[in-house]
Amino acid sequence: MHNISVIIPVFNSGPMLQKLIQRLGAELPNLCEEFEVILINDGSLDDSWRIITELQIDYPWMVGINLMRNYGQHNALLCGIRLAQHEYIITMDDDLQHPPEEIGKLIVMLDEGYDVVYGYPEQEQHGLWRNLASQLTKFALQRTTGIETARRVSAFRAFQTKIRRAFNTYHNPFVSIDVLLSWGTNRFTAVPVHHNTREVGGSNYTFRKLVAHALNMITGFSTFPLQFASWMGFAFAIFGGIVLLYVIGRYIILGGSVPGFPFLASTIAIFAGVQLFALGIIGEYLARMYFRLMDRPSYVIRGKTDEQEGYSLG
């Protein structure tokens, strides 16, 4: 039996934590001999941190990490992954949409030799716009990593702890755990799991946040947008050449130029739009380089449940 570390980012989920820990405490002893649960308080505005500190008294196998502010789910996960002590790591949400009782399905696939296993929902239970944004994010991940299972990724994942060696030195405010995992292995798979509805509150991942995450992922870890801008430039250069040939041919054959200002204005607008689009993409990459040179940390730890308050950069 392999020992397990469960990593859970927490954001405004105080009412759910007691039930979450109880169910994990009932399930994990059936799967391993030793385990730990790491709750990372990602700048919650409710009493989540107080509840975490109280739970740690009753559940000594639980560790609470308090971040300085809200850094985002993937940054919080990176913090927990670096602190994990055991051979297998499980990541899951704090709202019980990922049932602890389904962890065993992921562990079975790891035991079969896979390095990363995703538990994807048997049926998506989000609204139309949320599902569209989720599909966009998965498309961006597939373009970035080339992983065949990218369309079935989820926050409910299991992987071998040793994979983190591939991103031990990664320090950047833009984090995508799935991309970082792809740096260390290509042995990915996914299994269907039951997916519960959120019992309290709503999802913190809105349509806007998912789209922003997709853009950050594809510009932060891939050159695809630059290649796309090059293709656009090449295509419109050909288009411009065809227009030029048309104008010259009309002049030679008919003895007159193409009439009308609208034609000229629309052609100029098309080329100007493509140029601005390409410049915007280049600007995004320059911004990523700028933030990287600033050496901003992925997260900052304020304190832990078993230690005095201090500060630690990640």
C-alpha cells in the first residue's frame, strides 16, 4: 500500500471543512497505511482559517497552511505539492464535489503504472457558459501540452510525488499544475468518477476567470499564439498580393482602377487589424517576460497550524 498526501486549496468554504475532513478520515485508512491532508487557506474572507486551526487539534494528520492573500487555486496547489511528504498526491476541491470515496479509483490507475490520473465527471453539472469556458480551458491545455487526455482533465487528480522534481525550480506568478505535470511525464490517463453538486455557495470559477486562465496558460506555456499570428500575417500577405494582382490586372485589361473608397478603406482596415492583433500577442509575451524578470513568487506562506506565524516564499 502506498502512502498518500491529499492537497486541498480552501477559499471561503468554512462550512464544508468539518464534513470534508470527516469523510477523508473515514476513507483514507482503507487505501493506505499513512496519510496526510494539507489544507491551503488561499486568502479566504470567511472563518475558514479559524476552522482549519480547530480541526487540526482533533485530526493530527491534517496540516493547515495560511497564505498571505488569494493567489489562485493552482498557486495554492503548488504550495501544497511542495510540502507533501508521501509517495502519492491527490488534489481535490474543498466543496465535496469530488467525493473522497472515489479516490480509490485514481489510486488503482497509479498502481497500474500511470504517473498522472484524472477523475473526470461522468456528467458535467455546470451551466452552458461555464461548460463552454471549461472546454476552452481544456482546448488551451491540449494545445499547450499535447496530452491526449487534456479534454478530460479536472481538479480531481492523482499523481506520483516524484514528478514535482520537474518543476522544483519553477517560480512564477502564472501557474498551471497540469502544464507543470506534463513537464515531468507523458503517462496520463483519466477515469470517470461520480461528481456531486456543491452543497453550499457557488463555484469560484466564473466564465471570466476560466477564460483568463486559458489565456494565461496558452500564452504563459506555449508559443502557439505567436505561431498563429505568423500564420495570420502570412495568409493576409497572400491576400494582399491577390488584391494587388487584381488591381493591376483590371488596369491592364479594362484600363481603369478599382473604383470606390469603401474597397480601399476595408482593405486597409483588415491589414491594420491583423497588425494590431499580432502586436497584442507579442505584448502578452513581453508582459510574461516582464513579470518573470520581476521574480514575483508563486505564493507566500503566512503560517502553518503547527508553527508560529512566519513568512515563506514559493
